[in-house]
Amino acid sequence: MRYGLIGERLSHSFSKEIHNRLYDYEYELKEIAPSEIADFLSRRDFSAINVTIPYKETVIPHLDRVDETARCIGAVNTVVNRDGVLYGYNTDLPGLCALIRHCGADLTGKKVLILGSGGTSKTAFAAAQSLGCGLAVRVSRTAREGCITYAQAKQRHGDAAFIINTTPCGMYPHIGVSAVDVADFPSLEGVFDVVYNPLRTKLVCDALARGIPARGGLYMLVAQAVYAAGLFTGEAIDQDKINTVYEELLREKQNVVLVGMPGCGKTTVGKRLAQALDYDFADTDAYIVAEEKRPIPEIFASVGERGFRDLETAAIRGLATCQRTVIATGGGAVLRPENVQLLKENGRIYFLDRSLDKLVTTDDRPLSSNRADLERRYRERYEIYTGCCDRHVEADGTVDEIVRWIREDLNHENSGD
């Protein structure tokens, strides 16, 4: 190949999409087993490549020249072949610094916890130091290579101001998990996660839920790719491309999640919105019915509400890994915080708030099949809907009006992120 990315597993990667937007060159994703790395590099059958986990340290002995910054860090993520001589660079460092600056975080004099012990954790350590942190501490499952354990981090560094996650914890397809509980660090001012798929890991979502500024790794990924592309081509780096490509990718990858009472129009609006956005469409209730091969009233009669909620959580866990999808949820999907957190990892939640007098009961909704039950559910759930949503949508208007409002909000949000 001429340009591309090497790694052990690359099904989650956005790198090809990013590089194809930056320059007019073919960029390939090449999965390589650990036993094949030496042979691949010795053949030098490429112009330039990016390197991802777990090979950012592995490649170094096979290179002819290593940039001083990359050598000090001990990790290389960009290799350029110049007339048969392999040069190694680290563009993750400026990429991570760009992410932190983009979020407006000031690390000066602050304590930073870096989760992980691999090559990217070394990059994060260097980034924190370059941004003037007071103390940077690497955290791993075992106390090795200059790292402390997670238990020690909780005991000794609960006053940390920032956390940078460089582990694959929470990365697709194993979403919904986090290496630490942000509640153990009450002084946090910011959280950054190098994982970009999902767009927001559980760690990021947990921080945001507590009002702590937090961001996933998509901006860093785009920034390091722009710096790498400059090395690939020898052309001057266009900083504006970072924001442009980031906003495009965020718009294209993010799900739109619709929550609200039964009968508020989630499915009708969702289908129309998906068509307007050229997104896929999914309905959690329809997903459950298809999986169970029976209607929802029969499921309730068979397994009860708790059993149905378990099926609903399983459906949401599956759909939450999707991207570029409009997801219409069942009326009670928000009752479990786990469901909300999973949906937020790749999605932006819109509460379709249709007035109670405009909601209609139907027999296929076991918990709101009559007027009294519908009104009771409305009162029970209203604050949950408003508390979990990213945007509150007045849904008494026409379907076209609601769809237009959401589209305008998506465009505004992405351009201003």
C-alpha cells in the first residue's frame, strides 16, 4: 500500500474517512498480527503509514530514524518512508494538546491522572507536561513502568483536577464500562478520553452528568491525522482543516435519540427525520418485537415489566453501538439510567414533549392503555425526560416542524462544538 494505518484490530477506525477528506490519496486499513510487524516494516512497501495500538512502541526498533520528540516519549504513530529510510514521528502529542486546548482547559499547575501504561499514556504524560501541569501520574492495573494502581490513585490522588484516559476501556464494541468512577475524584475540572468510538465513552458521559467538562477522542484523532498528513505530503499544515473535518465527522457519526411519552410521535418523527438526514432508523420497541417474535402486550403478560425492561436494555445496548442512526425509544426506556448513559455514548437525546391532552391511548401500550394510566405515567416520567435530554422539543406542532427544528439544532450544535 502507499498510505494507510496498521494495527491489530481496525474495525472501529475512522482514519480512512479522515485522510480521504484531507488529501487526494488512497489510504488503507491494514490489520497485522504481532508476528508480522517485523516483516512488514522490513519490506518497506509503503510511502507512509500511521500506527495504532498495540504497535506504537513495537515499531521503534525497526525504524532507521526516530524524531527526538517521539524518542523521548517512547511511542511512534507515524512512519514515513523516504527513499527506503524509515522515519518515525509522534503526531498524537500535538493532537492531544489540540484537543485539550479546543476544550479550553488550563492544566497549568494542576494534577493530572493518566489512565493506562501503553504508548499513548506516555504521549499523554508528555502532553500534560508540555501544557504546564503541576504533577502527572500514570495509572495502571499493576504498579509497573512508573505507574501506580487504580486503588492508589483513588487513595492518594482524589484531588486530581484532570483525567486523561488512554486505555481501550469503553471502546467499541465493549461500550458502557469505565476504568474509574469519576465520583472518586471530586475536584475534577476536566476529563479527556482518547477513545473516539463511541463518540463519548461511559467515562465521558459520567463526567458530563456531573457537570464536569469532558470530551472523547474524535478531535484528537482528526488533529493528529492532519499533522500526519503534513508529514506524508510535505505540505504545510492547514489548521482550519482540523475543525472542518471534526465537525463533518461528528455530524455524520452521531445518533439522534428520541425520547418521550407513548403517542408523542417518536416513530413518525424518527422515520421522517432519518429520511431527511439520510440516516438509518431504529425503533427499540420494534427491535424487541422482532427479537421475541411476539407483540409487546404478550411479552408483558409473559415476563412482566421487569422482564420487558431487561429486554429493552439489551436492545438499547445493541443499538447504542450504531452510528448515523435515528433511534426512537419506548416511553419507559429512560427509567433505567443505564439506558440513558448507553444512548448518550453515540447519541444526542431529544425529548419530544407533546401536551398531555394531545396524547392518545392505544391497546398496544400495556402501561398506558387507558387515560388514567397515561396521565399517571406522564406525571411520573416528565422530570426524567427533561433531566436526561440534551434538547427539549415542543412537539405539539406538525411532523415537518419538529423535524426542521431538530435539523437546525443539530447543525447549530455541531458547528459550535
